[in-house]
Amino acid sequence: MMGRAFSIDSTMDYITKPQITGRTKLASDLDNPDTLFKLAFYATHGDELIEAIHEHYNNVLNDEEYLKNRLEKLSKLKNKKRSNNTSNLSTGKGNKIENS
């Protein structure tokens, strides 16, 4: 979600810009019980949820042991993949020769 660009304009459009039906997206969402609950939930708990997620990821990024273990696992996977590719090349597995 952090990769998305958030803007005041998109929020204001959600609140005020009429859709094809003539109603705003917010007005439509208020008529949908599931979406209404989400809106109410985010309004009452959204800030603390975002803060909890932020805190969790900061803790993960600051946990040197976790990062070390993660890097080791990634390195092993990379080496295993390299080993499999080399093995396939030497045995001819997975190599297709097409006639032109």
C-alpha cells in the first residue's frame, strides 16, 4: 500500500465528485452495509492500526538477528537455484532445441 500515491484530490473526489449515477462514491458506500462498517472501523481504529503496522516493521528492520537469518535463507535459495540451473545445463535437462 505504501507504493500508492495518496492525494487530497482523490479523497475530495471520493466525497464530492458525482459518479455516472449522480451520487458520490461516499454516498453509494454509505448504503452498503459492508463498506459502511469498513468506513466506521477505519474512522475509529485506522490511526492506531497504521501506527501498529509502522511500529512492527520498524521493529523487524531493527532486529539484526531476524535480518541475518532472512539473508541467510535468501542466500541459500539463490545458491540452490544456481546449482539447479548449472545441473540442468550440464545434463541437458530443460534445454530444448527447436528446428528453424
